Amino acid sequence: MQIQGKVVIVTGGSNGIGRALCHKFAEAGAKAVVIADIDREAGLKVANEIKGTPGGFAHCNVGNEKDVKNLVDSITDSVGQVDIFCSNAGVGTAGGPEASDKDWQRSWDVNVMAHVYAARAVLPQMLARKEGYLIQTVSAAGLLTQIGSAPYSVSKHAAMSFAEWLSITYGDQGIRVSALCPMGVRTQMLAKAEFSGGSFLLESAIEPEQVAAETIKVVGEEKFLILPHPEVAKFFQQKANDYDRWLHGMRRLQANTQILVPKT
């Protein structure tokens, strides 16, 4: 799909990858770029940065279905349609089974159900036109795992599964789906260590702009996987080729990794 002339919504668009995506879509000639986020101040700042492109900021809690539906409806009413929906917002938290029910639920609501709500809201119009694009920020954790964070790893695996299902189910009806799966990215989430991770994520971290540039490229090619870190493909193949060996290697990595803990 060509970006030029398209209407794009980016959730979590106020910061990090989302902010970079908004800029790249605007540079690629999008008709409108809507920055959807709960961070109003940062969102308005991004909207001002790309003020040459219509769209602006829309307050939205992606874990609330009513908010997501209102977002899609309002943009459709004002601009005519939604061509590309980037379900990018995400959260992370440390811990395993002992993590609080609140943390598990928040991870599920934002990392999984937000994708469901977006698809539920925007698919009817896309299917009617036989054209549309769903870009879902999943993370390499959805293909591999996340050391030190079960809620993040489990919810991202579920997000990947949903993206696959959407592509299989609607791919022959004009709907394109891409799963964005970076490893470490220099964002507030990584800087604040809001999820457990390891020093290897920091060492290999790339800039959000690199992630956004790769996303624009892959959308033009209409491929499913967006891998800003090419090595993720190799790790994924190793996992599939010998699961037990891969698990052993991850245990070894965990033993040699400094686990990040949330900062307050």
C-alpha cells in the first residue's frame, strides 16, 4: 500500500515508536495523521510538529473499547474513512505468576484487547472498500519471549496470534496486516525499565526513527513481519528448528543477564 493520500491513525502516537511513525507517515504524504494517546500534552506537541498534515490529536484510552470506537467513528465522520490503523500503544510490567492481577489485566487490555477493539471498529469499513491496513506493534517478545516479564511475553504472544489470524482470515478480502516486532528501542519504556529485560536489549537498542522507517518500507511491500532488528528472524528460526536447544539458550541468557526492575 502506498501511504500518499491515506488517512492514518496511530495509537500511542505521542511518544517513542508512535511519535516516529506519525512523523514518517506525514513525510510519506499521508492525507491525515491522527495521534491517538492518553498523553494529551505530548500528543498535542506531536500534532504541532507535523502541523502541515491534517489529523491532529485525539485523546484515547486503547484499553477501553468505547474510546477506540469513538476514535474511529469521529475520524471517519470528519475525514471520510480510515485507511491505516496502527495499533501501537503498549505497556510493560515486571514479574511472573506473582505479578498482581491488576498488572496482568492491564497488560491484557492494552497489549491484546486494544488490537481487538481496533479491528472490531475499523474492519467493517475496510471490508466494504476491500482495502485497508492494520499495523500492530507486537514486539520481538511475541515471536521469542521476554526475560523477567511473563505478562509482557504472554500478552505479546497473544497479540501475534491475533495478527496472524487477521491476515489469514481477511487477507483475500483486501485487508493487509503487518506485525511490528522490534527488540530494544530507545523509548521511555526502555529508559524507565517499566518491564523486565536485560542489558542485551540496551546494547542492541535502536532509535524509534529506524523502526518507523522500516515500517514504512515494509508497508509498501505489504509483508507481514516488520523486523527492524534483522537478527530476530534468525532467533525465530533457531527457536523453530530446535525448541529445546533454544529454551536452554534462553535460560543461559537469563542467568547471565542483569534483570531490570521497574523504577518508581
